[in-house]
Amino acid sequence: MTASMHRRTLGRARWVAGLASVVLLIACVLPWYTAGGGTGIPAISGNAFEGPGIIVFLVALATLALIALPYAAGDAPVAIDRWQSFALLAIVGIGAYVVRLVQLVTSPAGPGSLTPDRAPGLWLAGFALAALAWAAFDLATSRHGVR
């Protein structure tokens, strides 16, 4: 006797959230700022693993875990698999991103160290967090968002 498992499809919003999470993981290892690098001045750079940027990394991991959780649980419904969970992760990630951005803008290196060519990880993380927020919104407004 075999039990048939009825797996639900991933859905567009969860695909976007998953893709955004993978992009966030990549963005976390890229430079979030680069200062110096002029004539005779060595360049100093840092990534998400400094200050509150680490929270952005943890949000990416938690989002991927949240997407995988219903599949790991089998046929049992998972109460945490709701749009509110995705929204909370997006809010926490965006909050940590904004705090780190304010720290970087007010640092001695200033906004000049945050241009896209000197801080590609920071910019990529911003776009990925916006995509994660959109995915949470899409789950909230779709009729399948509360599965």
C-alpha cells in the first residue's frame, strides 16, 4: 500500500522569492563599499558580513528554508508557510539593509564609496530585497497565498 503524495506547485511568487534569495546570497559576498584605490592608496572594501548586513544573508537563508519547508514536511500542512512569513523576512531584510546603508553613507568614505562600480553587492542586494518584497505582496494578493 503506497500513499500518494500530492505536492503543490511552487508558484510564481515563491519562484521569485527563491530567485531573490539566491541573488541575495551572491550579493552578500560582493563588495558593499569600496574606499580608496587611488594613486598610492590601497582600496578597502567590505561586504554584507559586516554590521547589520549579516542579517540580509540570514534572511536569504531563511527564505530558502521557508520555500523548502512544505516539501520537507511531506503531506502535512506547514503553518508558517504563509505570505506573512515572507513579508516579515522582507521587512527584516530591508530594515537591516537600510541601517547598513545609513552607516555606509555616514562613514568617512561617504557616498562616493557606494557607486554601482564600487559597491555592486549593495546595489544587487537592494534589487533582490525589492523582488522579495514584491513576492510577499504577490502571495498576499493572490488567492493561493495562504496555503
